[in-house]
Amino acid sequence: MKYIKIMILAILMIASSVVMLFAKDKVLTQIRLDELGASPCYIQDWGSPQVNQSVLGTPLTVNGVVYKHGLGAHSISRILLDLNGEAKSVSGLAGADDNNMYAGKLQFKIIGDRKLLWSSGVMRKGDAVRKFNVSLFGIKKVLFLVEECGDGIMYDHADWLDVSIVTSGKVVPIPVWPKSVIKNKYILTPKASEAPKINNSLVYGERPDKPFLWGIMASGDRPMSFKAIGLPTGLSMDPSTGFIRGKVEQEGDYKVVLIASNSKGTDKKEVLMKIGDKIALTPPMGWNSWNCWGLTVDDQKVREAARMMHDKLYAYGWNYVNIDDGWEAAQRSSDGEILSNEKFPNFKELTDYIHSQGLKFGIYSSPGRTTCGGHLGSYQHELADARTWEHWGVDYLKYDHCSYSEIQENAEEKTIQAPYIVMRDALNKVNRDIVFCVGYGAPDVWNWGKAAGGNQWRTTRDITDEWNVVTAIGCFQDVCASATAPGSYNDPDMLVIGKLGKGWGSRMHDSYLTPDEQYSHISLWSLLSAPMLIGCDLGDMDDFTLNLLTNSEVIAIDQDPLVSPAHKILTKEGQIWYKKLYDGSYAVGFFNVDPYFVLWNQEEAQKVQEAQYRFAIDMKILGLQGKVKVRDLWRQKDLGIYDSVFRTQVPYHGVTFVKITPLNK
Ligand code: GAL
């Protein structure tokens, strides 16, 4: 018996050492990052990572050297791989791709199980590649991260080159996002009162002798009647619509009392009409066709948008109906006049209709030979086009750089600015006030957009309805915030809420942003004094979308006449943004941006999304002393009187948006 036991023990010992030997000798292989393909798990804020080519589809090239293998990513991007603890090391190179017109600063990082393993340090286009070779011993998950470096330039093309992982196991791409916990589209704002409430901005600017079109914008039951006391000579108001039209000859500041009455009551509001050299004294609010209809926009769709704006949104301050690209005919007339295509049979009639609804009309073009969508641009026809638009009754122009880069290749500020000055001069020669939007987010445009005569300038590339894109765009706007002033706005692009097109113009879908993300989006844009251009199909808005767009207290933050720059504070749980308001109050937004953007375990997903994130602000930061009143803007509800610190909890990717008013001013 004893011998049998000893024999069994010996057999077991031999067997286990064989297993160990086997384990020790597990074959190590090299797996290249590009061999894993372009996984849908990878996330970046523009385009998608490309295998063996740059994000633009050109050969991977850094500092003049072409590489065969790698991933062409973007900044910001996140690539998370499951190594199952079986990898030994990773080596490779990282660098900014040469093929990039608007490059800024970026940084590559490799993170293993939440610990930083390697960082490239700040890099730029033209720098030589930086090498890495780091141990992955015991690491379960590795993250290849590319970050912005705070210069506000978000066009960086980030190449991971010849990346090779030595492992005895598998390497599997895994998602960095939690699977979204489906939350109802919950409505925070109480229904507007049946009695009239005038929602006009407190200040409005036009130039002398230009066609004037504004009106009393009031929510409440219809029928409603309107009056205005103190209108400057030259203007008159239609008492049944509240539309104010005419021309004012005399420059000056006019205090006008607007009055709206219905069977439930009367509301009065004093506003300042400034007839001088400035227009758009508060950020333009309206609709743009691009994010729902793309190039398929047509006359009917625009009329429908105008009808909806008039019926549902005008009462809250929305009044621009803007056609983006896709209206232009393929050829000019024989005398060089720009024409509309068959989708717009008669522009003059369309604009007359839009104006008859008390609304303003916007159009789109490019300083290049063609627009971004490949239609005719205004190159060498600037004055002629401005005159055509004057005749049609255009009130707003979005002017997108695009193919001008074929005319002038260098990307110097002055070169990009030049054609905008040409168009501004042309617009100044016509007898209309035309808001001028310097399009297509050239880097640092906020340094020269105003001097080019812009009323607003796109500070970013195109937005999409994904949280990583909305935050990548929105959260860096502090870099340019100081350029904001009455009549001059940073434009972080359109509002991606409601029903949008996928690839703009097709496959209509509900915004991919969660309800909390949509509350955050509108709150942040209001804090930024951003032009508010709705991107969705106005004919198909649900109650939630309407609620987002018709909260007069939130809109009043965007339209605050001080147009004071917004400031950002980073906290453990997210970001706090604040701006000063004309009455000495502050608007403050507490945002849970993305502390768990990289989910190391999908099991955490539910927990993370259902958590509440804690924020606090000390009134000293706002320069306030003594007691303050805090009001929740989305709920339109007073939260109470606070002494020095206000605390709040915020849902995942959500916001608490408040107005803080000192009691002793
Ligand atoms: C893009 C622009 C979009 C849209 C499009 C039209 O460059 O950023 O907002 O206007 O052109 O082609």
C-alpha cells in the first residue's frame, strides 16, 4: 500500500512538472497591431483608424519616412486590447502623420491596467518618430491612447507604427465604452405658462437704413396681441403677429417696451434696439439643413422647417432658417449669376415665404471654386453673389473654406483669412444686414475671424452625434473663449439632438446622444454663448427635443447680452463651466464628462452609468461673497439660499445647470 502511495505521488510530481515545462515553453508569438484589423471597438473623435494608412487614407508617413505597417489614428483616439495577462512586451513607434494641413500638438500614451507605461511627450507634425519598448508582464489590458495637448487644434493625425506585441496568448480588441443603459427621454422643464411670456433677447442690433425684421417672441396661448412702445422712427409693428418691420435712418440706442397680451394676462419687457454698426448682438439662433438633410435639402424641406420654427420655436427666440450646401445649380448663367438647382425652383418666393413667417433666411457658399459638397462656390464672383443674395433676401451666410485650399495651398492664417475679407467687403456693399459665418474650423480662426468681418467662426471640424465628438469639441472651447463678444462668436458647430441623418441626408435616426448627454450639450453650448443652430428635422420633433429647445431660462443664458467668456475648472468627476451674466449672476454647469471613458471592465458599465457624481463650487471662485440664491435652470426651480459652497450630484454624462445670484449685489 505504502509503495502504491509513493508511486502515485511520483507520477503526480512528474505530471505536474511536465505541465509546468509545457507552460514555460508556451510559444511566444509576435502580433502586429495592424494584423488585428480596424476593430469597431476602437474609438476616435474623427473618422476611424485605418490599417496601414493614415487616417486620411494616404501612406503612413512621419517626418518624411514612409512606413508599411501601422494604424493611422486621430487625436483623440482610444484602442483597448485584452491580453489576458499573457503578453510579454510591446514595441513600436509613434508619430504625427505628415499629411495634415492643420496640425497641432498631440501626445501618445500606453497604459496597462490603468497605469501609465509609456508616454511620447508632446509631439507635433515634423517631429521624428518616438520609439517604445515596454514590458507587459502581468498586464491584462493595454490601452493605446492619443491625447490633445490643449492648443485647441483638433486635427492631429496620429500614427502607431510597426507596433508589435510579444505574447503567448491572444490579443483581442475590446470596447472602451459601456454598453449604454437605456434611459427614458425624461423631461425636466415644466410646461410654459398659458399666460404670455416674452422671450426676446434683451438687446438687438441692426445697421441704419437696412431692412429691419424682428418681432415679439412670446410663449403662451393664442390668440395673442402685441404692442411696442418707443419704436424708433421708421419701424412699425403688426399687432396680430408682433412682427416689426421697416428701416431706421437714425443711429442710436432705443429703449423699446414690448407688450404681449392674451386672455390669460399680459407680459411686458424692455429691450434695447441698437441701431449702429453691429448686428447679431446675441448669438444667432435657428436651424441649419445639413445635419438632417445633407445635400438632399430642397424647397419643401426648408418650408417645412420654417413652418415648424414659426409654430413651435419662434416664441422662444429661434428665427434663422439656414440652407446649407446643396442648393446651387451646376453652372452660372451666361452673365455669371449663381443659380439655384432644380430642388429650389424659386428662391425669391422661398425667402418671401420665410420672411412672411417673421423668420430670417440663411445661405451657404465657399470662397473656393467649389463648396465642400462639390457644388459651385463663389470664387471670383463674390460681389455678384452678394448682390444675388441681396435680391433673394439673404440674412446670413455660412462661408466654408474647403476647396479654396486648391487655390492657395499654404495654411497660413493670412492666406486662409484673405478670401473671407473679400466676401465681407462684398456683403458690406449690399443693402442688407447679413450675418457672416466663417466656416470650417481653421485652427486659431478665433484670432482672425473677427478681423475678417465674421460674426461667428467655426472653431472645430464637423460635429457628429457621438458623445466623444461632442465633448472633444465642446470641452476645449475655453482655449478660444476670450474671443467671444457681442457680435463675435466662437461657433462649436450645430446642435446634434432630435432626428438626424446618418451621414447627413440619409438614414434618419434619433440622436445617438443619451438624454443626459443632450442636456449637457445644450447647457454647454449656452454657457459658451454659441450660435444655436438646430441640426435636426424640425418636422419630426418629439416632446423631449422640443423641451430641450424651449426652456426660456436656458436660452436666456445663451442669449445673455454680456456675452462674457466661459471658464472651465477640471474636477475629479468632470468639469465645471461658468460665465458671468449681465445682472451680476453666474451661470454654472457641472458636467460629468467622461471619468470612466475607458472601461477596464464591462461589468462596471451598469454601475458607472447609474452612479451620481459629486460636484461642489465655492462662491469665492466666482468672486461672490455672502449669501447666494441658486436656481436649477432645466427644472426652472429655486434650489435655495447657500452660504459659501453649493454641492450637487450629476448623472453619468449629465449636467446640473444653475444660475447663481448674489443676494447683496
Ligand atoms: C462642411 C461643413 C459642414 C457642411 C458641409 C457642406 O465642410 O463643415 O458643416 O456645411 O461642409 O458641404
